[in-house]
Amino acid sequence: MIEFQGVSKWFGALKVIKNISATVDKGTTIVLCGPSGSGKSTLVRTVNRLEPIQEGTITVGGTDIHAKSVNVNTLRTGIGFVFQQFNLFPHLSVVDNVMLPLRRLRQQSRKEALPTALLMLERVGLADKANSLPADISGGQSQRVAIARSLILKPEVLILDEPTSALDPEMVGEVLKLLRQLSGEGITMMCVTHEMGFAREVADRIWFLKSGELTFDAKPELFFSSETHPDVRGFLSAIQ
Ligand code: ADP
Ligand code: MG
């Protein structure tokens, strides 16, 4: 579904992604982890062209997404993206936030978009909050709204960059529960997270980045075993 081939990226003179080659199979969940500043956000942002790359290719469903001929809006329709800070529009109700992509990218009227948005809210367990404003719901609920919005165009790929890092501890569980559910429904997912319990349980593969290099790409059993990469062992003992 997603293939990185010799991908490198620089910010000015600083090389932040170093010759990464890796594959994400259709319907699988990849968890990305690694120290702060190792390039996790930059790497996932290259997949929907929030960041350009200087070397290599990234294909999504066979399309070279950094090719000039690719329309960014069309690309992003097929790739949902969820940020650490939910980025909801404060002046719009929950259901209006969720339907925004239908209105902007599918030119649907509010009336046309409403049933789809309400169904999506039901799916994330927030139908009763449809008319609330973002300020009146919790952080965990806000992130579930942001996830609903990212899914409304039925993307084949969902990318999440530390979706639980901005949440109070008691709200992390509800978001991970939703992600676990989505992962089981066949969407292809790349999730940057340090929630290692989630990674162990849900990831098909775990990628470990260090200074822009993909140091280790393994199944959870190996990743968490005594046979793991020494850098991973160091990282795991530092965060636990
Ligand atoms: P992570 O998400 O793993 O913490 P990032 O991808 O945010 O890492 O950052 C990787 C490296 O790129 C860091 O050295 C960071 O300082 C640098 N970086 C990130 N964004 C920019 C930017 N817009 N301009 C310059 N340097 C950046
Ligand atoms: Mg980051």
C-alpha cells in the first residue's frame, strides 16, 4: 500500500530522513517510535506531501505521490491525517467539524453531508455530542472527533502523529480503544506513538527511528523480545 524507496530529506543542511526503504502492506498497522527529533513526524508528513523529499520515491497504492502530476487534494482525500493537537475549528459544532471535508472537497451542502457525519459520529461513539462546541467536550472526545473527520472521505490510509500525547492520562484509553477498533476493520494505518502496550497489541510491525534512520523494523514479538536491537532496548528502558 505504501512503499518508501531510498527516501531522504533535508531541512537546509540538516539531513533528517536518511535513505529509508520500507513497505506498509495493505490493511496492516505500523507503529513508529523512536527518540524525540528522530524524524517520526517528518517521515509521516512526507506521505501526504506535507513535507517534500529530496531523494527516493514514496508510492501509495502504486502512485508516486511526489510526482508533479499528482493533485495534492486528491492525494489527501485518500489519506486521513490526525495530529497531536486535534485542530478542530472552535467556532464550528462537532458535527460541522466532521462534515467539513465533505463540504470542501466533495462540494456537498450541509444537508447532504449531515447524515454521513452523524453516522461517523456514531461510529466513534459521540452521536450525542453532535451539536456541542469543541470547547465543551473533553480532549479524548476531541481527538475522536478529529479521527471521525479524518475518516469521513473513507480514506484507505490513516496516519496519526502522536494522537494521545496531548491528552490527560485518563483519556488515552478511549482513543486507543477506537484505534484498535479501526485497525481491526482493515484500514492501513501508520501511527506514531510511545504507547507500547498499544504497539504490542495492535501493530503488525513496529518501526524504530534513530537520527533519521530506520534502525529496526520488526514484528512486536521480536521488537519486545531480548533479541531486539540494542538501540530499541535502550529506548524501551528509558521510556518505561
Ligand atoms: P520527531 O517527530 O521524531 O520528534 P521531527 O520529525 O519532528 O522528529 O524532527 C526531525 C528533525 O528535523 C529534528 O532535528 C527537528 O529539529 C528537525 N525539523 C523538524 N521540522 C523542521 C522544520 N520545519 N525546519 C527545520 N528543521 C526541522
Ligand atoms: Mg514528532
